[in-house]
Amino acid sequence: MENTFTNSEPNKDGYFGEYGGSFIPPDLQVIIDEITVAYLEAIKDETFLNELKALYQYYVGRPTPVFYAKNLSKKYGANIYLKREDLSHTGAHKINHCLGEALLAKRMGKKKIIAETGAGQHGVALATAAALLGLKCDIYMGEVDIKKEHPNVVKMKILGAKVIPVTHGRKTLKEAVDAAFEGYLEDPISQLYAIGSIVGPHPFPMMVRDFQSIVGNEAKSQILELTGKLPDSIIACIGGGSNAMGIFSAFLDDKEVNLFGIEPGGLGIDKDGEHAATLTKGVPGVMHGFKSYMLQDKDGEPQEVYSVASGLDYPSVGPQHSFLKDLKRVNYKVINDNEAIDAFFELSRMEGIIPAIESAHAIAYAMKLSKIEKDSIILINLSGRGDKDIDFIEENYGTRN
């Protein structure tokens, strides 16, 4: 599980430049430090690494393929390739770090893993890992998302997880994170908070990134085999930022490869509370135990956010993305709800692949970029499939017959 890039960081205190760190109470810091030590020991242990490798291959179904989207390419002008994380067991990239975190919890003697979830993909993946490894599992999920992502809620319950509704605030992802932290603080000894993205206090942004780096490592060798060269551009959606960091990680040192992180513009980035474009509109601040760009209200508190994609509506972002923004290594762009839904239907109709609404944000930007950079090679991280979204899509957008 080694890092394969040189400008990754973090330092020993968990900072990517000025971002990251650990802003938590001293008594909890002792517990988090134990997780850091256990993780750093685990990734040097061949038994741990081999067990995780075997699960990736025989349980998740890795490597996931890179697919040439011929029909989209012909229509829009560039050569569009999809890294098919939607084909992973449970339907998204989330299973990569959930298995790693669950194995670590087991190694540490924990009895339960807990987490937040927005779109439900992290919740399903963690419930799956818990069932496989014999751990109890609590998933905190906003009431709005429970209704919106009903198929994933049913899956979590079938897998044996306890789904805990979150009823305060906007009842979505940010509030689910709040509630999960509160649940973790009640008993940090016997349970592990398996954070669902590259956010939270150190070591979680590093640990989740490392587990997700398999996406980029696979994609790099696959695209070279398919095309004989590196892609001109790589595109991934950004909520907390785990799928993007997973695929970007292998290409950070390849300066000729343009990296694009696509944020949710919601109903418009000029309307406070109606988007979640953290890197586009936010400023540095501290929430949920780490420093990063965040959307803040006039009092410096986390701003209400919104996106049609439940997995993207978070008012902060992984600290490594903030670092890469300041370095100007990654270009962070915005796609609004309507553009994402159009792309959802376009990929479905053109290639027979129904994407998650989150992933559709990346598809939408690729369609725009393809018209400008014709004949270029564009690699999209298709982070998840849209099974979870079809009821919501039909209710709100129909089937476009």
C-alpha cells in the first residue's frame, strides 16, 4: 500500500502544506494516535497487505476495467475513457477503503465500525465489509438522504447494519458526519469511525487516500496499454474527494496530464446554501477535526450546502485537495444540477451505462472539455453506478422517453 508519488505528503503531523492536521480534544487525540500507529504498522505487514490484496482481487473484482466510450467520443470529439469503478462490488469506489478500514479495525480488536453516509455508497460498502469480517456496524444518514437513496438503505439493513436517521439541520451529509462523530465520542475504545472520504483528522485523509490509490495505479497502466500514452486530462467529481484523489494520486508527478476536480454547482454558485462548490467559493477554516477550504456563513460556521448528488453536498473538502488547489496542480471546476442530470441520461443512452449522479458531474465536464480539446485523450473516473438514484430520477426528472 505504498504511495507511488513524491509530492503527496502529509508530514508527520498530518499536514498537506497548511491543510489537514488534527483539531480534536486531547483525550480523543490519544485514541486517534493509536489508529495512526496501527495503520503505519499494518501497511508494513505483508499479512495485512496480502489479505487486502486478495479481497480486492477475489471479492471486489479488481482490477476494474478502463472502457473506451466510443459513442460519446464520436459525438463530442475527444477520445473518452472510463475507469469503471461502478463495476466494483457494491457499485462504487467506496469498497476500496472500507475493506482497508474494516481490516484495520479487526486488527486493533475493535468490535464495531461506524460511519456517515450521504448517497449511501459508503454505508453499503462499510456494511458489506462489516458483514464479511464479523463486525457490528452503525451508519448515520440524514433523513433527506434516507428517503432519496432508499435502495441503499434497504441494502445496508439487509447486510445487518443499523441505519440511524439524522434529523437536525438539512438532514443530509454534513449533519450525518456531525452525528457520527458524536456517536464515536460515546465509545472510541471498542469502535472505529471509518470515515467515508479523505477528510477528518489525521490519519484519515492519508489512510483513505492510500487505500484508494489502487484506482490510479490500475488506471495508469491500463491507459498506457490501451493508448500507448498517458491521458491528456483526467476528470473526477469532488465531494470530500476520495475518488478523485484515488485516481489523481498516480499522475500527480506527470505534469503533462491535466487534472480536473468537478464540484457540485447545485442551483447556482452565486446562491449561498444552494451549492457545495467548496474549493471554488470557500476559504480556509476548521471543521470536523481538520483544516481545509470550507464554505462558511457570516459567523464562520459551516454554511448550508446543497447538491442533487447526495454524496457531494459537504461544506468542506479533503485537505490534500486544498493543497493541490493552492499549488495549481489540479483545476477545480463546477457543474450544476441540470448539467449533471443531462450527463446522467447522456451516458445511459449513448453507452448503456447508468452512472451515479455524483459521477455524472465528471461526465458533464468531460462533454464540455471534449468539444474544446478534440482528439485528446480524456480519462474519467466513473466512481459509481446509478442504481441507487433511479427512483429519485424517475420521480423528479422522468425517464426522458
